[in-house]
Amino acid sequence: MRIITRGDEPAELAVVGSLHADEREGAEAINRLIPQLSVSRPTKFLVVTDSQQDTPGRESDPDLNRVFGKSGDTAVHEIAEEVLDEVGDCRVLDLHTTEATDEPFAILQQITDTKRELAAITGVDRVVDASELDDGLVAQVEGVAVECGLKHDGPDVNDASVETACKVTRRFLAANDATDGEQVRSDPTVYRIYDTISRPATEGELVIRVENFERVETGEEWLETDGKRRVASESFCPVLLSPSGYDDKLGYKAERVGALSEYRGE
Ligand SMILES: [Zn+2]
């Protein structure tokens, strides 16, 4: 874990990058921004993993972002505790990248007014309420996670996603009066996760025929495994859906519930 602080302790704001070791874009965004930023509020930048070989990657068992606030005695639980010790009292921006979609979106858990505000000032068009999962960093802190676009497959970075991560970080710092950069505000559409999409048992090819966030209707052909098409048994909006993002699932089912400004959580 690498920590860069600006201003006096205790830090009031925190930017977290590469909590998942296979997502290098967050760390790269922090590396690029540090020499450029003049920050006037105490701020901590936390690069949780410093290379793709670091544990915990998303392949780590358990996934680091699924153990926050959970008891356990693995090395991964220890890292989660260290991260919380560092940023637990801060407003947090947690930068991620994904295999699911190149469109940036925010993720909230256990929604509060501050978290709603933090999602709005990232300027994204969509926010996922993942309170159902209850185990990520942003469930434990006043913070927002942002999926900044596609992750690069391998040790390099996806440059477009790094640029998005830099842009979102600048907006987060400006809106929290840490820099005098440009402030934006959006009223994103909320998608509430209510179920997991399990991974069908197949060794063969798996082709997803629908787009993330676009509603799949009952009876619609949405997945092909081993050349066989599968139809949806209920309507849902797919979120974080990709053929290879997770070992145990394809992604999540969500319902579209309207504008964040009208939403108070379930
Ligand atoms: Zn991630």
C-alpha cells in the first residue's frame, strides 16, 4: 500500500486507487495527478496495490472489496482493516475499472445524503445502488466508488479510463473545496441491484447478447452458451455484466428506479 498525503493530518478527503490489483488505471491516475495538483484541504491518496501481481487482486480469495466490515482472519481482511484505518474518517472517492462497459458510472452502498452528493458531483449519468451487497469500502465510509471505464487486460493501462479517473478525481477535489478546479453536478439515473446473475456451467464459449444498463425483457434471448441461446425468465437491467469479470457470476440484476435526486434508497 502506498500513501501520499497533502496537508496536515488528519486527512478529510481520500482518493483510493487500484484496490483491485488487476485494475491499474486508478493507481496511474493518482500517479499522473499528484505532480499537477495543488490541494488546499488535507487529502490522502491511497494506492492499495502497486502492481498486478500484488494481492489482493479481484481474483484474490476473498475479493478485498467484499470483506469490508466483515470479520475474518485472512490477509485480505487485514488489508481491508488497514484501508479503513487510513480513510475511515474521510470523504472517499474509490476508483475502479471494469470489463463490463466503457461508460463511467458511480456505485453507492448504504446511501446517505453525503454519499448522494458525492455521486452527483462526479458528473456521471448513472449510479448503481449496491446496498444489497453491503460489503464494499463505500458501505463503510462516506464515499462513492466510480467505475471509470474498461480496464486493460494485462499490466498496462487503458488510457481513456485513466483520463476519466483523472477527470472524476479533479471534480471530487473541486466540489469538496480542495482545489479551485471546475465543479460539475449531474442527476444520475439510479439502478438498484437486487440479485446476482449466476454463471452457467459451461467450459465452452459464452456470449452475452445484451448491453449493460439496457433492460432485458422476459423471454428475450440474452445469452448464448455452447451455441445454445438462453432466454430471460424475468425482465431486468444488467449491471457489471461481462463474460469474464468474475469467477462465480456474470454480473448483477438491477431495476431502474429513477433520478438520484428523488431516491432515498430502499
Ligand atoms: Zn474494482
